[in-house]
Amino acid sequence: MFKIGVFSIIFGKQNNVLFCHRRDYDLWNLPGGGLEKGEAPWECAVREVKEETGLDVKIERLSGIYNKPEKNEIVFQYICKIIGGKITLNDEADKIEYFVFNDIPKNTCKKHTERIKDVLDHPDRLIMKTQTGKTSIEMLKKEIETHRRN
């Protein structure tokens, strides 16, 4: 089965980035998720930000298209601007905070960190690249399993 993921980068006033801390895993990630049937990727970005943060956003631009061949997945990455709403914790996120890129927590999804770096390194360019390797969740599960065995 082929998957389409959609994530948003929201920059704050000091060029910091908004992250959500997941309730199900000890991981920080960008707001986003899976495309629903009949939904356009840009509509998904707006919906996911609202669901995960309580914020209303508008799309400023598509910043990247990432191929994840091992997962049979394509990810659309958007830059969004806040136009309303209020940061609200929810079933998916128990913390929502801004971080300066150099101070992003170590338990941040590595592929998300890579995408932010792409935008910071090439602010006016559409990035198209392949991301390989295990997901942060897969690495975390392996680490938990290793600790259980020891």
C-alpha cells in the first residue's frame, strides 16, 4: 500500500520552529500526518496543524517532496503561517513548543530535523530528495526492546 504524508514547518518570530511532543512516544515532531481520501495535500497540512496544535494556518509554499522508498511513502513538506487559533494540547500532543534549530531536542524525529535543515540551507528552493533508513519510532522501539532484554 502506498502512503502519502504531509507535514508543516511553522516558524516563530525568532526563526524558531514549532514542534509537537507525541503522547504515544517520547518524540518531538512537526505537525502532520497522513493524507485522507479525497483530500489535497495542502488541505491535509492545514487540517493536521489544527488537529495537533489548535492553530489555524495558511500555506505559504511547498518546501519539499521526500521519497521514502523503504516505506513506500511520499511526504509533502509545507511552510505555513499562523493566521489564528490558540495552541491547545490534545490526544496526540502533550507539549507544543518552539525550538531554535540548534537547540532541537535529541528526541526529535531525525527525518523532520533533516527537512528543517533543508529549508534553512535552501530557503527559496523546492527540495526533492529520498530519505532512507529507519524511522525514529522504529529506532525507539528497538532501543526499548534492547533495554528490556538487558
